[in-house]
Amino acid sequence: MKKRLSVLLAALFALTLLAPAFAAEAPSPLSFRADGTFKILHITDTQDDHHPSWDMLNLLKRSIEEADPDLIVFTGDVVEDSRIGDVGVDDEPGREGVVVKDLKGGINVEKTLANINTAVDPIFKVMEESGVPYAVAQGNNDHKCGITNADWLEIYGRYPHNLTVDMSDDAEGRIDYHLPIYGTDGEMKFNLWLMDTGRGGMNADQIDWYKRASAEVTAGNGGQPVPAFLFQHIPTSDVGNLFEECHAWEDGATAKGTKFYRLNPEIAAGNNFYAYVPGSTSDEFAAWKECGDVIGAYFGHQHVEGFTGTFDGIEMGLTYGMEFAKVGPYGYRVLTLHEDDITNYENELYTYTGSVKLGTDRIEKQNDEPSPAPTGLAKLIAYLRNILKSMVSLITSLF
């Protein structure tokens, strides 16, 4: 992998001469392999502190080894801001979070920043040692730590393989950018959007920037939209359109208010823990449709969710987190593009179980085949299980 990156970096100068002007803002050493494939490892929510979990680091390392990616996309919550309680195995049991408070209850930025630097270093070192380039989209916990986006960019900039930059012009200074992927002929074939959802989601300025930047990419491609994936931390409300109302005993059923919802088996598959309600269309989703470039959008934030589905021509997916201070499942996603059939890509979810300390750690590909409908006693058991799961999801959503 290190050799492959060196070759790509050596070709970067030539590519920037060939690339259209819109790509020159953030040239990236990303191109399809000689066999016409490009593999993206999507990870999210390491959400650890300056005493990182051994299993988190092991999962990160093993995911890179297993996937052998050309790029790692990290959709934020690199660190945990502040929380009591820690079920992960690390050097400081019982506490999680990088934030240090001052005597008045505010954040001591200097000490917090020192903790952040200590927390991110082992994570980024795993990726640096792999030789694989990586890019970060900020998460809400990264914002809650009390340091600025300029501080974060300075941190990212210390690591040679970190491609994170800020290209947008929103008033809040959020870190938004896109990365082109070049074909074996040196032409731009695919694009990646990485958006910063702040503490609660996208703002109007960011959506406007995306629309303008997408129009520039399209203009540079002879008026044809360049197919793209979009990655961000907090999912849009549109993932609810992958769900349908259902009976309480049906596979995947979870309560929201007085009703139950599950992934619609006609358009989606995977594991959901929380309930999502269909029906809404966000301004962001409307912008994707207007620009016509986004064919897939992938999110983190929810940790225990691992599902994928397609609504109105756009695939959406939630990827398992890597924070071992919370109960799993844990995992990652692998997306494999094919240069000769760019919209026909592979999308796989993997889960991590066991313990590195006990030597029982293992990675398995998720089987998204739907379960058969229960009958008789199994139907009653499924009903009680889904009621219990709904109560747990309601409680966990409050924290």
C-alpha cells in the first residue's frame, strides 16, 4: 500500500496539470488502480479519549488490513468530548472524554487541546503506518470539545496522509470539501463530498456551497454531472424513507411514539436499532437531486446502526461505529468502485466481535438476508423482544 501511494503522489503533479480548474483547489492523490477498481473504507465514531480502547485500535488496524483500501473516509466523532462511564477496555476505566473543565465550569482549552492531541495520535498513526490516504468529516462530539475548526485543521495538517481541507465559505467555518478520483486515463471519473454537520446537521450556507461547487464540477465535465458519494456524520431525515410502518412482531420492528417501523425489505436491508419515520425530504436531499451527482450517501453518528437502502435513486446507509466505551455492534463499510461501470459498485458491511485482550476478536461480513416471518410462539417472543428493544432505544436516545 505504501508503494502504491508513493506512485500516486509521484503522478500528482502531472494530474494537476491535466485536471480541470475546479479540481485544482484540492488536488488529491486518488486514482483507480490498474485493474480499474477503487476501494473506500468507511469508518466512523472512534469517539475515544487520551486513553484509547485497545479493541478500537485493533478494529481500526484490522479493518485496513482486511479491506486493503485506496482511501479511508472517517465520518467524525474522532474523540469523545465528555461523559462518565466507560465499558471499553483501556488504561483508565470508568471515565471517557477529553474535555477538562476550569474552576468556573467552562472548558480549559489548553488542557483539552493537549488531551485531544494525545487522543487522536494513536488513531491517525494506525492510518499513517498503513500508507493509505484518509479524509475526515467532522462529527458533533468533535465540535463539542471547545476547540475551533482552525485547531482541527492544524491537527489534521500534521499527518502527511490526511487529506482533510476546508473549501466551503459558510459563516460558521465548517470543514466541507470534495476529492476527485481520477481514472486510469488521467481524467476525473468520480467525486467524493465530505460535509461537516456541526452539532446538529447541515446549514443553508453549506447546501448553497455544495450546489455551487457541484455546478463547477459539472461544468468542468462538459456539462455532465460527475457521479459522487457523499459522506457526513449526522444522517439526513431522508433515511426514514428506507423504513415502513409495521407490526410489533416483525423483524427489525422498533417503536416511535405509538407506531412501529422497520426497514422496508423492498428497498433496504441490514440492522436497525432505532426507529425512523418515512415521509420527509430534506433540503440537502433535494439539492442532491437537483445537482444530479450524488448516487450514494453514507453516515455515522448512531453507532449501532448498520443498514443500506435506495430511495428515489440515491443509496443511503448508516455505518456501525468503533467506540468501545459504548455497547456494540461495532464495524465498518467497504465500497468498491469499478471504472468501467461506475454506478455499479459493491457495498459491504462488516462487524467486529470478541476481545483483543482475550484473543477472541474476529471480523465477519454482515448477512443482510431478511429473516423469515415468525409464527406461533416465535411470533410472541419476537413481539416481546421488539417491545424491549424499543424501550432500550428510547432510553439510549436520551443520552
